[in-house]
Amino acid sequence: MNFNLTYLPKRSEKPRNNGLTMMMDKGLSIRQVEDFIETSSEYTDIVKFGFGTSAVTTNLKEKIKLYKSAGIRPYFGGTLFEVFAVRKKFNQYRKLIDEYDLDLAEVSDGSIAIPHDLKCDFIRNLSSQCTVMSEVGSKEEGILISPAKWVRMMTTELEAGSWKVIAEGRESGSVGIFRPNGTPHTILINKIIAKVKPEQILWEAPAKKQQVWFINLFGSNVNLGNISHNEVIPLETLRLGLRGDTFFNSLPDKIVEETKPIAEKAKK
């Protein structure tokens, strides 16, 4: 922090287990990665090479080395896992993780149908090699999964060895835990957190309004993902109440009572 400010929420410190920010790298150059690290490494915990971009990204090993040297854990997006799985090349995928010296991997079934028992086997096998995150939810609009099934899949995958379960929202923020217009499926989310601890979930929330919604619900140390490289610092200001959307979250009630009506009048 550049300034000494009171009444800021306590943020977890790196290496974090909660309050994670996952940035999605969709093809940043080496120079962009260096610039990103200079400005945002303190606020970034993990970086996902989105969907199958790692297959066509130049200087991939150098990018991985840069992220790791900055205390950021990079990993291949779940779609790349599915690309290998659908071709019956899971063992080659495991070798790829070792080849690129990654300690984090994602198992998902958002693009293809994988029997859940088999998905859990993939998680168990990979978790003996590295830390695993697994994703629940479809990438297709119109595919609805019952809350009971969401809970069952998340619970089973955590038991199989997942460090965190990722709640699908996609980079568009319009599927999975979100409606097509980007608003959260409130009933679904409430039913999930009644059975699964929120700190075990990483919520994909690419849009600011979605990030605000989760911060207001869970506090500054909620796990959020699919954040654009140029939105990591703006997200951190939301977490800390340094932006209008969460301005009053951590202020004492007395200050809120004295000042919020003034702010509300100013908006009119």
C-alpha cells in the first residue's frame, strides 16, 4: 500500500489458500508478461493459459519461467486437458505437465461429456503428480445442471483430490453459475454454499458486476478467476473497498450512517 489507510479489510498474504485471483492469459507476449508482473504480481496467485492457447503460444516455456519467478503458479486451461482426453492421450498430458515443470493442473468436462467416475479417476491420478483444480459446469448455454448435481460433483471431486473446484462461468460470464445476461444464479449458488465451503470454490467472474456480487457476498478474500490481465488491479481495489461499488463494505457503521446518505444524495 502506498498510503496508510484505516478500515481496510485484511487481505490474505501470498502464498494464499484463500482470496485467490486467477488471471487468464489468452496469448500475452513476453514483454506483456514482464509488464504484468511489474504491476500485478503481488495481487495474482495463479495464471491460466486460457482454453488451448498454450498449444500455439510462442515462448511458452519462457513465459512459464517468468510467472514462476514472480511467485505466480501458471497452468494449462481445462480445455487443453479435454483436447488430450478426447483423443485418449491422458498419459501424454501428464508428461506434458512434467515437461513444462508445472505444479498445477486443471481437470474439466465443460466441452465434452466424461463419466463422472472417470473424471474423478483423472483427478486422483493427477493429484499424485501435482496440485489439481477441477471445474464443474458446462460451457454451453442452455445446459442446466440441478443444484443437487452441482453439489454432488463438487463434493466428490474434492474428495478425489481437488484443491479447489472451479464454478464454470466461462470468459463470457454467461453460462454455468450465471444467466445468459451475466447475472448470478442466486438460488443455485446459495444451494451450493449450503453444502460446499465457499473457500473450496473458485468462482469464474470475468465481469466487474459479478466480482462485486461475490465480494459483497463472501468478503474481500473470495476466490475469483478468469480475470483479464488489465483487470487484476481494479479487482484488488474492489476487494479493498477502494472503488465506489464496495466503498462502504469495511467502514464502521457510524461512518456509514454519517456519510452514506450524503453519497446517495450526490448520485441523484
